[in-house]
Amino acid sequence: MRLYKSKNTKLEVEFRKLIFAKGFRYKLHDNTLPGKPDLTFPKYKAVIFIHGCFWHNHESCKYASIPKSQPEFWKGKFRKNKENHSKSSLKLKNDGWRVLTVWECAIKHSKDFTIDELLDYIECWLISGAASCEISGTTPFPILNLDFKKI
């Protein structure tokens, strides 16, 4: 597992370049926040986690699987990854941060939308102040729920 990086993965770097090209500026892996989000947007009080479908065992995704070698070890590892993300997301939300989780399959493998449509959605999410949500390549975009009390 030492071969696999936990940050600055190829997927993450490519995604960051696209967000940067849209004009958004962010902090990387802010260790002052729970879970060290991949991208932190202080101006919008928002964070983005980019999840690999394998490493976070994305449910109902064909890119997530449990290796046949030492399956109990992997199930435990995936369970811990999910628990850590849930705890971090909850803490961030309680602290007033909005959380967007973008799955690998949404970036690389979606048949329902293009990468440009994904970036447009993320831009709308950031600017609008919409509630926390998750984007997967296996489902359409979630409806942006706006909190009109904050606007």
C-alpha cells in the first residue's frame, strides 16, 4: 500500500487544474480542518473531498471491489475510511462548512454528464451557498438545496 499516495493523486491533480482554470482559488489539504479536505475554499466556507471509488469502497459502483486476498483486512480498512469521512464531514458541517464529496466515477467514468457539466455544477454549488452533497457518476446531479436564511 506504500505505493499508493493518499494525496496529490493523478485524479486529484487533474481535477484541481480544472477547478483552478475556472478561476477558483483554494487551499490544499488544510490540516487545521477535520479530515484534511482535498480542497478548501475559505471564501465560500466550503470544502471538497475527492474520493477514489476503490479506496472508499463506493457502494453500487463497478470501480469499487474487495480484493480476494485478505478480504477481512480490506473490509475493515474500507469501513474505517468511511467512518473517518463521516466523522470529518459531520464535524465540518457542525463548524459551518459546506462539504462536497466528488467520487472518482463522476470525474472519469460518468455517462450521464460531461466533465464540463460537472465543473459547472461545482461552480454553481460553490457560489450559491447550497447545502452539502455528494456527486457520483452513477446518479444524476443532486438538486442544489439553498439555505435562504444565509443569503
